[in-house]
Amino acid sequence: MIKKFVENLEKTIASSSVVLSSSIQKHFGPNVKTAYVKGQIIFMNSSILEIAICVTEFNNTLSIDKHRLHYMDNHGQMLFRYDNVPRIIMSYLRILTINTHRKKQFKQQCLP
């Protein structure tokens, strides 16, 4: 069921008249009951959609557990982003990233 979902996703992207190119990677769990699909779609106007989807199959039903859709213009500026990562986690990751960046700056300042 998951393989069929991924195949349909790839066929839909490949057959779209507005898609210039795409690069999709897929990783299946050992029992093929889970999949992680990520990639990039470039449209005719040079805009880019980055995707990441975690899919699980349970009792003959597919569930998209996590998703991220990041759409950018032809200059790489974000136009919109959809995801289902809880905001508390996003805030924590943002703080962690900022702190990591500051540590690097501090280390660079300490070097002769």
C-alpha cells in the first residue's frame, strides 16, 4: 500500500505539465509499513517546492504522520511553508540553532 502511494506521488509529479524537473528520494522501513519521502520539485517558473513526508500503514490505512512543504520563489525566498511540527519543538530547535551558532562565533573569536 505504501509503495503504491509513493508510485502515485512520483507519477503525479512526472506527468504534471508545470513541473520542469524533480528529484525524489524514498526510504522504506524494513517491513515496508513506513516510508520517508523527500525531494525537490522545480516548476516552469523556476519556483521550488521542497517536500518531506513520513507515511505509516496500519490496518490497511495510510497515515501521513509528519509533513513539510516549503515553497520558494526563483530567488530562494520562502513564499510559504506548511508543516505539522508542534510549535514548542520548533521554538526549541530555533533556540538550539541560535545557541549552536553563538558557540561557533564564540570559538572563532577565541582563536588567535
